[in-house]
Amino acid sequence: MAAAEQFLKSNNTLIIAIDNPHLCLGRRISAIIDRLVGRLGAKKVTVCGNCPPELATLAHRNPAMRLIPIASLGHVENEVEFMRSFNSFDTVPLLRQIRMPVSGLDLYDVAGFDGLLYPYRASCELDWSILDGLEGPYDLLVIVGGSHFNYPLPERILAEVKSRRLIAPETRCIGVPVGPLTGPLSPHWIGSCDRVLLPEARALGVLEKLYPDLPGEVCGDLLADIPQPVSVEPETSDRLNVLIDWTFLHTWQLKAILSELAQCDLRSRIRLSLTAISEETSQMLWAKWSSILEDFAPEWVYTNGNEYYRAVSEADVVIGFVCGRDVWAWRREQGGVIVCDFAGWRRAFEFEGPDPVASPKQCVSQLEQLIALAGERR
Amino acid sequence: MMSAQNAKTTAADGSAVIEPGCLAGRRILFFAGLVHHYQRLAPLLCRLDELGANVIYATTQNVNFGCDFKGDFEVPLVQAGKRYIFLPEHFEAEVANDLVLDYRRAERTIAEAVRSTPQWSIRLSVAAVRLRTMIGLEHDRLVRKLLDHVEPELVLVLHEYNCWARPLCAQAIARDIPVLSFIEGVPYETLPQGMLNGQLSSRICLWGQAHYRRMVADGAEPAKLAIIGAMHLDIVRNTYLAEAKQLRAQFDLSPKKKIILLLMPRLCYLDAADQIIRALTDFVRERRGYQFVIKWHSHDRVEEIDRLCTCVNGTKHFQSENTLQLIACADVVLCSGTMAGTEALAFGKPVIEINWQGRNVNINYSARGIAQEVCSPQDLPLIDEIITNGRPKPIIEAVEKFVADTFSTLDGRSVDRAVGQVLSLLNPCTKS
């Protein structure tokens, strides 16, 4: 730990926070920043980014801490100018370099007019002027969080502090990734850090594989036991609480599990909950699969609040997916997590979690085993 | 609509002969690249079914960066009782391992770009590019599997300007499979020049001369373009107008009052939505003979709509209902630069453009002289003026020209003409 103490010496620290509500990172980010601020002992700590709401409480408690949240401005005013601005990406070689392997179209051609427009719009509608409030010189940069599809946060903030010379060229940048370390939703900024702090050896092993030249540090006392979403008393019930925690990447896999569950005699033995981003999500699922869902009468767990954290803690079994939320990491002690990978993404993304199940049948079979174990325990 | 069992029919342009069963067993792949793609082409798809075609429906997952699941593409197909191929479900496991090398290569490209040209990453989320890249690479392989599996004789899409349809069109053309595409609506004024070039279609069916001119100007080959009319409007316009009384009863609208219909765009495109709604509510409340009706965009969240409706009493609200049926019931239609205004003009309804705080979405009606605009609550008496005296003559004349130019002919035969194009692509010797 002495090594970590050395890296974290600072008088004026800038922490860049990157929440991603879809990955439910907020509570963990706040807890990590709370500990970091305590550890840093800096006279001044500025937290800038798309800050989870819990940070406001922290800032209120700690006079040395200042929040610069990047808030939404509302809609872009000039649609024509916005489109002209977006089309200026035409010259960006990146999007032309990434060619679709079969059709030969480039990424811009395929995605330029819708896939990337939404995140670009979201980024244009953020109030970046608040960055004027950054006051250096900062002697330490820390990036905490994951990555968000619509917010080019670390790049924008780093560009601002560099252009205004709020940091010296030799200022260290420490990364504290939260959420899945691999896959398309993983923190993309890790490679820009000078050092990465991780909660335990497993994550360090993944980092060494992904970024062999990047020094990593297990920082157990700073980061361990962070995943404590909400403390709950285990509920005693005849039926097991099973939460299927899917994201937008996994809709057909969710359907495959539900279909398999529907064929098994588990309905009377489980109480099923399904995550959803909003009421519309659940309505959409009803519109598609009402005949399957009717049998289970699932309870919907919306992922934008405490309800989600509580459900993850309360569930006897959580069925998760590769490249989704890293519930398996939160529940490492508690267990009862099945990770699904029906499409072979583990290989594609070098998934760092436990061995996934490769088919709906295997998933349900593992669920049956867990139900049997739970029955024995009770 | 004409039955397939009828005797042979000549397409309205007098060229193609449509006989019952003339498409028996022909494998036509329809791909829905967004929710409304099926809805727009449903009249043609039904007709192809009737003519014996083996229409294979396919769609994919709506992965809109996890913002929400508004509009999963397969829902209209489920509601229509169609069996369909859902790309990830059918082929994802097959393509996942192939994806590895492509994705790694793309990741390297992205990482190099971040290092060498950091300015773009300040404006566009790296995470979005990564995710879109992964999704794009996978989709490209999924559609290849789809074509391998279906071996269609013809690919049918609403249009090629969509990230889901585009790779499919490109691959089909590369395999010499003809692609028949259509056009979604009036070309938005915000679309860049040169975009509507039809390069990935064998034939593009257009609504009217306005489309033709725009596409030729954008570089499309004139030989690929066929003006067939607007199928979604053509069939129903006269029916709905004739049934307006019954429709009013169906929607529980007053049979005697003047219906002021506000067609809302997505709320994210109308900053002043609450002010507009409140002003219109107050305006109508002061007049006995009017009824205020709001048609919300089907993609807007219920809670957002509820928030805006708290101040509005005595107003009828619709969201999932048929917009064209509501237009048929209306006496005056207000819109904010969306294409629905064009449809209202085709129905012969006076359109008033709302230009409260700028931000026309797609079409500037008032600048084209086909609608008058209201820019503030003080302008709302324009509604009284139009209801009492009608629209000014220059506007009526401009609208006539606009509708004729945009929709060519609304003679109830546009589906026939589309079938004619299908036949000519399947049987190249058929004159189209």
C-alpha cells in the first residue's frame, strides 16, 4: 500500500468521474471517490464529469471537495449548423479506415447518419462552458469510472486542462476503472493513464493482458468491498428470487433463457425479476413476448435507482451476461451468479469474469443446481 | 384493395401485367431496418403475399446505444403475426468468433486515431465509436449469413440510407441480387447534398417529381428511378376522408366543433412544447366552437407527455393512433416542420407551421409558401382567420403545386406500380 500512497500524494487533485447509468456505476464511483478524497489528504480536490448524484452529498460534507458536473444544456439551437458540424467528421480518417469486412462500407458510411449522430448530439448539448471553472495547477489527475456512449468526457476535460496549462507535462494520470474491464463497454481511456489502480489480482491479470506496458497496482484497501450496493437482510421464502440482469446487448439471449425457463418446471419455485431501463422497456418486452412473460409475471427492476442495487443484493441468483453489468464482480463473496454467453463473445472480448454458460439449457441447468443448493441450505 | 384472385391487372402505367399467382414461389427478402419500415411497406408486402410470393421477413436488434428500447424493430412484425428472422438470434453464435480479428483491428485503428488526431475524440465519444464499430462489424457478418440462408431473388427495403439496411443492400448488389428500395418521405432540408444517390439499389420507387429531381441532382442514375406514388397515402386518403364522420365518432371527437390538430414532433425537437401547448389550450378554451387535439409522437415517453399534460384540461390526446385518420378528422393542422404536415397538405387540410423558437425540424413550410406560421401566442388568431375565410389564394395555389410535385398522382394505384417494379426486377425482360 505504501506504493499507492506515493502515487496519491497531491495538494490539488483533479478527479474526472465517468458515470454510466446503464452500467449502474454511480454508487460505486461515489464510494471510490469518497475513499480517494480521504486518502489523498489534498487541500483541494476537484471532481469533474458526469457525476453521479451521490457525489453532491460527498461534496457537501467535505469542504475541500469541489464539484464541476457536466450538465445538459438542452437541445442544440441550430439544427442546420449542427448537421454541418457533424458532417465535418467526413474528413476524419478514423471513420473511413474502419471498413465493414463483408460489404466493404466504411463505418461513417454505415453509421454516420444515425449511429453516431445521437452521441454527437448528446455531446453538443452538454454545457462544456462549466469547464471554465477548472482552476489549476493540478498536480495529480485521477480518472474514475467507466465509459459512456454519449459523453467524450475524459478527452474533453484533459484537452481543456492541457490547453489552459492547468497541468504540467509531467503530471501523473492515475486510472481507477469501474465496471467491466473488457468488451465494448469497458473504459477506453485506460491506455492514456500512467498507472492503474485495481481492486484485486484478477483485475490486474486482465490489465496486464490488455495493456502489457501499463503499470498496474492492486489497491485492496482503497477499492476492496466497494460493491456493497445496499445492505439487506436475506429474505426467507419458499421461492427463490432470480434476477435476470440483461442489457440492450442481450435481448435475444434474454428471450432464449425465458423460453428455456418456460419449458422447465421452475415457475413455481422461483420469483422472477427482470431489469429494465424504463417503463417503455418493459412494455416493449410485453409487446414482443407476452406469451412467455405471462407465465412468469415478472417483477420489473428499473436500473436507474436504488431499486436495482437492492434487487441485485436481495436476489438468490443473478443471471448476468458477458459484456454487460459486472454483477459477478460485486457478488464475488455472495455467489449465486450465472454468466451467460450464447454468442461466443467471451473469446471476442476476452471476458474477465467467471466461466460463462454457453447455452440457455446450461443456464437453466445451473439455475436448477443453485436452487437445489439453496434448498439444502434452508 | 384489389384482390389477388381477381383477373389479371395492368399496372397503372399500362406496362406491367399483374396476374394472380404471378409471384408464386418467388423468394423476396424484406428487411425492416427500423420500426416503421414494415408499416410503410405493408400495403406492398400484403399484395406480394396475395400474389403468391414467398416473402421472408427479417430484422435485427435495435441497439441504439442503450438509450432506451423505443421502437424495437420486430414489434410491428410480431403485431402483424409475421414469422421473421431475427438476425442475432439466428446467426450471432456463428459470427462471434469471426468477429475477433475484425474487432481487434478496429480497436487498434481507434487507439491510433485517439493518439494521432485527438481533436475528434474531444467531440465524439470514443466509447460510441467503439460500440458502433463492434455492432457494425457484427451486423455486416449477420447480413451475409442472412443472404446465405435465404438466397433471395429480390431484396426489398424501405430505403438504403440506414445503417441496418445499407450493408444488406451492398452485399445483395455484390451478389447480383436486385434491390428494390423506396423513399421514406420528403427529403429533409437538413440532409446533405449528394446523399440520396441510390447507389446501393437496383431500382428506387419515388413518390413524385420532387424526389426525382433531388435524386438526379444527388447523382442517382435516372434509369433506376421510378415514380410510383406514395403507397401509404394513396390507398387510404380517399377512404379516410370519406369516413371522417365515423372516425370522429371512433376517436370520441365532437361532430360539430372545428378540430384543431397539433401534430407533435419528438419532444426533443421542440423546445417550447409546454408553452405551445399551454397557449393553444388557452386559445381554444376562449372559443366555444373549437376542439383541441394533440397527436403525440409515438416514440415519446409517457411520463414526459404526462408532465406536459398536467396544465391541459379538456384536450384530447392520442399517441399510438393512426395519424392519417386523425388528419382526416381535422379542420386545421399545426405542425413544426415535420413530414406529417406534408401528409396533411395531401389530405387537403390547411397547415399552420409552428415556428415558436425557430428550429424547423425537416421542412420549412412557411418559407416554401405552402403554410402560414405562428411564432407566438399572439399569432394564434390565424387559426380563426383560416377557419372563417380559408387560406390565402397564393398559398392554396402553392400547395396544389407542392402536392402534385411531391406525390405525383394519388390515384389508388401506387401499389400496382410497385408490384410492376418487383416483376420487372424479377423478370428483367418485363417492361416496367
